[in-house]
Amino acid sequence: MAIVVIGGHSRDVGKTSVVAGLIAALPERHWLAMKITQYGHGVCSANGEPCDCVTADHSLAVSEEHNRAGDTDTSRFLVAGAERVLWVRTQQGMLAEAMPRVRAEIAKAENVIIESNSVMKFIRPALYIAVLDPTRADFKSSAREYLDRADAILMRSGEGQVEWKNVSLKPAQGRPVFEFKPPEYVPEAFAEFVRDQLEIPS
């Protein structure tokens, strides 16, 4: 069993598309896919807007996705070919409360792919991929914290100006870098890299 974690430095950099692309590219892995969302009191941690991802007790919820319409992130994982998809929701800073349930689900799976940065505090995956878009100025503290643990960088290509301020990629120096250009988020060379790495005995 292998765990792959897909993280990114900001929202809307393509993390969900990368997860869906890898699920589709490596169907032989029979993935359990997880999306982890942390939120504030009635405010989505992803965009600062009021949202309905707040749980009834404002602490923790884990729900299984069954919708195959492809109109939500987790639904896209099912459409891509994941065997099971879970959406883990916690209050900001309380991911530790969810980890017993997350670990129990991981233990039952053949292979797991998780969209999250913060989960890196609690698990050591076979692969951690950092998805970066230089044209987005926001750089989450969780992305900075785990950049040195990235096994590869997936970098959006383009002609835009680099907007990062006081951000160094030196912690990931020497790691392979793969460029992507939407709508193709998982180039063939990157998919082959992931496949090869997962075939190496741990």
C-alpha cells in the first residue's frame, strides 16, 4: 500500500485536477481518494467566504462521495476512477482530531491519494508532490513548511510574472520539476515518474 499526497501553495493552483489526473493515469492502483478541508467558524478556509462545509458540531465530519456528476472536487475523483472517495472536514487547526478516522480508512485501502498540505504533519507518504503556480502570490505556511519533503515539484508553465514575495524554493533543490499547462495537469513524464516511484519497494 502506498500513500501519495498532493499539496499546493494556494487555492486554485490545480491540486484537484492533479489528483484526478493521477487517478485516471494509474487506474491499476485502485485508489482511495481523500480531500481534506479545514475551515473557520462558518467561513471556508479555502476562500474566506461563508460556506456549507461547516459540520453540525463545528469540529469534524467525514463523508463518502457517491455523486458521479463531476460537479464537485470529490465527485471528479470518482469520475476519474477512484474506487472510494472521502471528504474530510475539520475546524481550522483541528486536523489531529480527524487522524484516527483517516488512518483507519487508509488501513483498509490498497493505495491512497490525498489532497492536502497539512496532513503531512501526521503521515509520511510514499510521495509528496507540491503543485506550484508562480503567478499566484499567496504561499501558505503549510506549503512552505513541507517544501523540503517534496519528492517532486509540479510547476505551472507560462509567461506570467513571478508573484511570490520572500519565497525560496531552495528547500526543494535537486528535486525533479515537471511543468504542466492547463488543461493538461498531469503530463505523461510526471505520471511515469509517479508510477516508477510507487513500484520501488518501501
